Amino acid sequence: MFDKPQQFLQRMKNSYLAISVVYVIFGLCLAIRPQTSSSVICFALGLICIIFCAISLLKFYGTIQRTASFDPRLILPIIAGIFGLVIMFRPAIVISILPVIVGLILIISGFVKFQNGMSLKQCGYEKWWLVTTFALVAVGAGLLIFFNPFGTGIVFIRIVGIFFIIDGVLSIFSIISLKNNQRYL
């Protein structure tokens, strides 16, 4: 698969960097245009669900002989199609649960970064505390958002954008720090 462990680590760092840049861009979109971003996210997610439904139904009816009974393999595509229509035409429903989802993402990401910070400490990296501190801030923000999802509205979406920016910048900082200190790899 990989010729050397160094290649694996390089690809891993590149993937991590790409995800971090996406976080920053996503965060900027949410912070600058929260309503537009929310609507676009809902429309795109709805479209993906509808496309999944259509492709699944076409594949099913193209390869399976029709029977008189209902096939359980149709349940997921039909649910996805209905969900897609609902969020495309009623994005407020998804926007109301979006804080819970984003809160979970920040909590999980924060825990991963906390582990990274602890690993940096074990390796003797001087600024391990910086990664760990921002990780704890991300976990705290995720918990706050998760347990109070309806208290902020548009301000919430902007705050989420700011936290995605912070999370992305922190990840980029971690990658650059590791690159500058190759002895830890």
C-alpha cells in the first residue's frame, strides 16, 4: 500500500490539512452569511438524499424482478427521498436540529485534538498545552451548543462558524508544528 511509513504519514498530514482548510472555509461561510449558508446546506443535503433515492430506486427496479410484495430494500431510499424533500422545502426543520449535530462534531473533534495535545506532551513538544487548551475550548463550545441548541438562532450559526475557523486553524497549526519538528514523527 505505502512504500514507507514516511509516505503514509505525509498522506495523513495532507488529508488532515485539507480537512482543516475545509473547516476554515466552512466556518467563514457560516460566520459571514449564516442564513444563506444554512439554506444552501439544507438544499444540498436534500438534493443528495433525493439523488440517492432516485439512483437506488432505478437500480432496484432495473435489476430485480418485480414481485407483488413490498421489498424492505426500498425503505431506506424512500425515507431518504422524503427526508430530502422535507429539508429542501422546509429547511427550518433541519436548521433547528443543526446545532445538536454541530455540537456533536465539535465535541468529537475536540476530544481528538485533546488526544493529539497529550501525544505532543509525551513527545516533549513545548507548546502541547496550546493544542490541549484549544481542544478543551472546542469541547466546551460543543457541549454548550449541544445542550442549548435553540437559544441562539442566527448568532448561533455565526458562533459555530467562528468555532469551525478556530478548529481548522488549530489543526493547521498542529500540522505545521509537527512538520517543523520532524523528530516527533
